[in-house]
Amino acid sequence: MIEQIAKEYLTLIPNVFGDFKKLNKDSTELSHMKNHVIEFIYMQQKDLNLKEISIGLDIAKQQLTNIIKDLEISGYLTKVPDTKDKRAVLVSLTLEGKKIVKEKWTKIYQNFSENLMKLSDEEQRDLNFSLHKVNVLLKKMEE
């Protein structure tokens, strides 16, 4: 049974990533890495220093510095001195940075909704139940 489950799980991964890649296509004008940085900051919902971003995304600080600089020039981020650590700066999203994240996920949701329309009502219910069950079981395996 374990071998069968492992096979199905390993088949699921490229299906999900391939599908998401299609849903994500043309949803933002940013490069993959710039988008990754903006989304990470957005999800944390607080100002972050470069070290926190570097560790959270497993990106070298040297590479991150250039990305942050480009995003700041583009108006998506701002940097302010960290009052707790005078050597560090805190990075936060501007309104434009938050807007681009929201627009991207709105576009992904629209694409996903269009794809769901290809399924019958019964297939949509089956997919909903299956996704819910997979999520519940994967969470249980983490415990």
C-alpha cells in the first residue's frame, strides 16, 4: 500500500505544479525571483530586515540586495532604518507592491475558475472533496 500511495503522491506533484504554472502564466510582469520576494513580504504582513527575507526564502543576501534595490526603484518596496538594529534596514511593501500581489492572485483565481467550468457539477464536487481530504491527510502526516 505504501508504494501505491507514494506513486500517486509523486504523480500528483508535477500535475499540481504544471497546472499552477499555467494558472500563473502572465499574471505578473515581475521576474520569478522578484515576485517571490514580494509575495514573501506580503505573507509575513510585517516589515522585514534583509536577513529575515534571506533566511525565509533561502536566498543569498548578496543576490537579495540587488532584487530589493530593483523593487525599490520600481516603487514596490520601501526601506527604512531599523530602530532596533542601526546596521539593518526594514523592507516593507508600498501600496503598489500590495496591489501587484493582489492583482496576481485575482488573475490566478480567474484562470482557475475558468478551468473549473470545464468540469461537470459532480466532477467539481468530487474535486472539492478530494482536495479537502488530501489536505486533511497531509496535515495529519505532519503531526
